[in-house]
Amino acid sequence: MLGDHLLQARVVLPDDVPLSNICDYCNSSVPGPLLNYFCPNGQCSETFIQNELRCINAFPGFGSNAFIDNLGSNYVGKNEYLKGKSADRNVEVFQDVKTTFFVLLAIYFPAVTGILTGANMSGDLKNPNLSIPAGTIAAQLTTSFIYFSLALVFGATIDGAVLRDKYGQSLRGGMIVANLAWPTEWLLLIGSFLSTFGAALQCLCSAPRLLQSIAKDDVIPILKPFAKITSKNEPFKGLLITIIIAELAILMGAMDQIAAVVDFFFLMCYAFVNLICALHSLLGAPNWRPRFKFYHWSLALLGAGLCFFIMFSTHWDYAIVSCVLCLAIYKYVEWKGAKKEWGDGIRGLALTTAQYSLMKISEKDPHPKNFRPQLLLLLSMPWSKELVDMRYLNLINFASQLKASRGLTIVVAFIRGNPLLIDDRRKAEEVKARMEFDMNQIRLRGFAKTLVYGETQIGGSVSTLIQSVGMGGLRPNTLLLSWPVHTTSSSAEAIDSEYHTFTDKLHAGVATDMCLVVAKDIVNFPVSAIRLVGTIDVYWIVQDGGLCILIAYLLTQSKVWRGCKLRVIAIAQEMDNNTKLQADLQRYVYQLRIDARIMVIELSDPKISKNAFERTLLMEERTRYMQEMYDIKKKLNKISPLVLAEMKQNDKLNSDDNDTDSETKTKTDDKNGDDDNEEMSMSSKEKVSSMKKTASSSEKMSSNHDEKRVTIAESKNEIVGGDDKDDRDKKFRMLDRKKVRKMHTAVRLNEMILANSADSQLVLLNLPKPPVAREGLDDYMHYLEVLSDKIPRILFIRGTGKEVITTYS
């Protein structure tokens, strides 16, 4: 040593002299490489003159003060021989990297990464539950004792400057521990090589199989090519990629950097193992039952925290890259979808978080600034594999165009059948799968459900669903419906058809205090791929809490309607101040931070037109017909299924034989019927006869109604075929004046909308409150049809009267 400078052996000792004779050359008077370097041309450097040249014992032993001297830390920076002192790299021993506690920890950590060796060998263990905990703890204690003992022994017996000689430059490139080996240093060198080489071969054999197992499980789809094995059951492709990675690491030649990368693989593995254990314990998963009695979730959480702490404290940049890489792999697996379901801890966390959030949400009405449409779509149209109902597709497309509200969406399909039959339940599952597929195609995030109802249960099913759907404060608040298709058939299925169940949905929605959105002529509404340009007209007739404006604004946030401008058209009466009304509306819309144009239109025509009388008379005829259909349905529901089956059999025989004689039909029916039902059939003969009369009258009524509809289509001036002017005037005078005035208002509003919004892409209109009594529903539907006549796209919207939009953020 030259003072406190540890010199390299090649500077002091000639190449042909053994290392054991180095002290003979630690003399400034002895010629050699040392004098040649420090005293060229006979003039010595200042460092050589001021410092004493001495030869020290590299292994002073336990009797020295080496343990006390080495007890403290002495982290040296890059190109330094001591902390804060730069070294002459040509002569002195120096550090090629900056050393800190965490850098040294990263280098040392691979020595303790065998903790999962027992788990990896679980397939070869007789009793893994007993062997793995005991063996792992014993191995950790043993190796920890050995490692700590070696550190203490080395620190107590070796000089500190020599210990910090990373490459053994002061020992002519030799290993410090090897110089202590007995009887020769080659014993330790060969043993270290064999141990390292054996561990490398073990990894080279196990890593390809691990890769092949992951690829075979199809957890990460991109690794699927590595799932193949050779005829000798060897993962050849996995072996190739492993060799390439290992060779690249060897060619780098920087073991310190490689050690840090290896550390991060193990640390990420340990961290996630601990996180999963803690997560299962905190979530209280019923299937998480650890057998180890000393386990506690806090220890697992502490272990995960220590892993992340070591990662970020050693190489924070590597840690960020590792976390991003793990997140990318997780999202990739989630996107592609793992083929095997092993249980997702994130799913359990999501379920617990959802439960906690639902418990925190109050069931009270939200503040207007927190209101958002939570949609419930009710579909009761016929379902078929061969046919695609465009009304259904357009309705869910329209729901997706309202997704700017970020609200809940539930789509429910009503399927007629028996929920106890396997075939009907299977059909319901097929419909649900189709709905989920269609929702994914248009990127409508929500839930699809199917509900199988009995022959006479549709009304109660709708009401029960609306009352029970949702959980806690998270439940639909807006009912989205499509305008039904009317049928004139008098069959039982027609009575329960989409048109007749539509009124049940309206009633249930109003009764449960839900907002209503009804799309008329939904087939004319655009799909998500279309881009519209024009105007969206909101007709302001009554104050509904701002729902019409809110729905219109949400639509303009969609790509489909983004090119449309909003127009708010207020309907004023003669006594209203139009200027003040327009100014108030303009200020209100401005405070709502919605860009819309305001228009005020005066509705003043007290004289009732002839058209209003004609449409009212048509409505009366239609209502009378619908009421008779309901009466027939009630009679049919009172008859037993056995009698109805016998009626159908009799009607079939009647159509085949063209015979109206009841005795002949009875004989034929008795001949073809079952013996077990003979008595019941004979006792029910009179009921069958009476019901045939009822069915016959129903068919006649349907035929007459069809004739009336044809007559109306041919001539607007004739309401019932064959009526002359006097009869028609007499019927006009008998009409309810209140109904006539309502019809007149509907006709005038329709004319006004057609005059002002003929070129509009969409019209939003307040939906009047449905009548409480069922008898008035047919008149109500007729009013709405008159109000929306010849308008291609119209939305009927009804709020609950509560504010759903506010000027406050």
C-alpha cells in the first residue's frame, strides 16, 4: 500500500515473480515496475514522496482489529479508491461502479431466490402440505446462517481494503476466498464453477418446460407457438428462446447489471404472490383456507411492500418498466381472454369494491347535478334465429348513443313460454347470448337479461321487473321503449302482443316514478355508423325537470348526432308574453351551458276542425273494438286447457270435412280422442259449443274491423263504410267534446311540428301522462299517433317532475 492507496499487484510485482514474494518488492530502493511508474527519469511523483510504501497482511485473522475496522459502512463512488478520493486507474485499485447499500443488495439478492424451490418440486413430494413449509423455513434459516456467518468471518479476518478489491487486482486477479482454501485454491474454484454451472443447467432445463406449460394453458395467447413439443416430449422451441436469452446475457459481460434484472423477475413474482395471499384474506374468500398456522395477511402485505421497496430503491427505472410490463401483460390477457379460469383476484376485489360502493350509495333521489339516465330497455318483440328485428337493433344502437351519460344500461327481453321447461330456458339463453353479442358489437356497456313469462303473466312480469331491477341506489331511472307494432288479429297471442303490453310498460314506469323515453318509428333512427347533420328540435310544452334538454344534449355528444344543432321551441298561448318567454328560456339555456337556439311559436286556433271530429270518431270505433277483444280474452282465460284443446280439435275436423253438424263433429272427436279424457269431453260438450259461438263472433268482428280499416284507407271522408252525411253528423254530435278538444290540440300540434321541423333530424316532445284506467289507454295511444303522424323520427319523453339538470356544476 502507498499510504492508504491499495496498489495493483502488477505495478509492484514483476510478471515472473510469485505473489507470495510481493513484500520483497514493496521497497522504494528495489528496482522494479513500481519505481518505473512513480519515478520516471529519476524524479519521483509527489504522491510517492509524501506517502509511505508498506506491505500489509491481507488476512490478519481473528486476533486483529479487522472486525472493528470493517464494522462500519464505506461505500465508494465510481473511479474512487476511498469515499470521496479519486483513484489513479493505472496504478490503484478502484471501483468501476458507484456502490450503495441497495446496489450491493441487488447484487447479493440472487443468492436467496431459492425460496420457491420446494413449491416447484411439489409434484415429487410425498406430502407437500407438510414438506414445503418445514423444508422452506429450514432452508431459509440454514442458508441465512451460512451467509451471515461468512460475512462476519470475512469481515473479521480480511483487511477492508482487500475486501473492497472487486476484481482481486491487488492479488494479481485472484479470488480472495480461494486464497484461503485448503489444500489448494483450485478446490474452491472448481467447486464454485460446478455449482454455478449446475444451477445454470437446471434453469436451462426447467425454464423451457415452464414456458411450455404457460403456453399450453393458453394464459398468454401470444405464447401459443411454444406449446408444441417434439416426439421425445421436449419443448424444443422453448429451449431455443431460453438459450438465446442466456447467451445474450453472457455476451453482455456485466454481471452486476444482469443481477439487477434477475432480481426484478423474482421480486415481481414474490410481490404478487404476497399480494394475492393478502387480497384473498382481506376479501374473505370462502375457498381461501391457508393451512399454515402462523400465516397472517399483514405479513403477506409486509412482504409485498418490501419487494416493491427493494425494487424502487435499487433501480427505480427498472421498477417502473417492470410494473408497466406486468400491467400490459394483464391487460393483454384480459383483452384476449384466458382459456382457463383459475379465479381472478382482481374480480374478487371488484366484487368487494362494488358491494362496498353500493352500500355507500343512498337510495334517496340524487342531486340534479349527479343525475344521469340509467336506462332500462324492455323488449317484447318476437325472436327468431332466421330474422333480425331492425327495431331491436336500432333501439340498442340508440341506447349506445346516450352513453355519454356514463349510466347503467340493462336490456331485458320478454319471451313467451314456460320457465319450467328446458327448451324455453334454452331459448332464453340463446336470446341472451345474441343480445350480449350485439351489445358488444356496438360497444354498449351494460347487462342483458331474459325473462320467460306465462300466457297471462306479461302485465305482472313487467311490473315486477321494474320494481325489483337494480340494487340499492344503483337502479334504472329511465325506461327506454320503442313504439309498438299494432295487429288486428283476435288470437290470444295478439291480445298479449307487443302493442298491448306497451301500455302495461307505460303504466308500470309511471307508477314506479321512472322517466320515460319512447322512440316512435325506431326503424328510421340511425345506427352508430351514420353521421347526421341538421337540427334536433326540443318542443317545450310543459316543464319536465329539463329531461328533454338533457337527452338532446347527451345525443349531441355522440358521433352520430354531433353534427346537429339544438333548437328549443316553446309553445305559447295567446295570453303569454312571447318576448319575455324567449328571453327567459335563452337565459335558462345559457346558464345550463348548453348551446341552443330558442324559438317561440304561438298556438292559437280555438275553432275545432272537421278533421278533429273525424279522427275522434275513428278513435271511438277503434276503442270499442279493442274493448270487445279484451272481453273475449277474459272469457278464453276462464276455460280449462282441456276444453280449449278439444275446441281446437273440433275446429280442425270442421275445416277438414266442411261439416257444420255438431253431432258429426262429436263422433269424429270421440273416435280420435284419448280414452282417458272421454268423460271430460262429453261433459264439456255444451261449453265447447258456446265457446265456438264466441270464437265465431270474434272472427266476424275481426273481419268487420279489417273492412273498416280498408274503407278508411280508401277515403278519408268516410269513417264507416256506407254512412251518409246525415248519419256522420249525428255521430259527430254524440261525441264527447272533451275528447274532441284533445284531438283538435293533437292535430294542431302535429301540423305545427310538420311546418317548423320538417327538415329536422329528430323531434323531442313531452309525453302526456298515461290515464290511470285501462279503458282510456286506447284513446291515449290514438292521441299520440295523431300527434306524431308523418314525423319520421320523434322521441316522446316524460320526466318525473323532479329537476334532472341544474345550472350548478
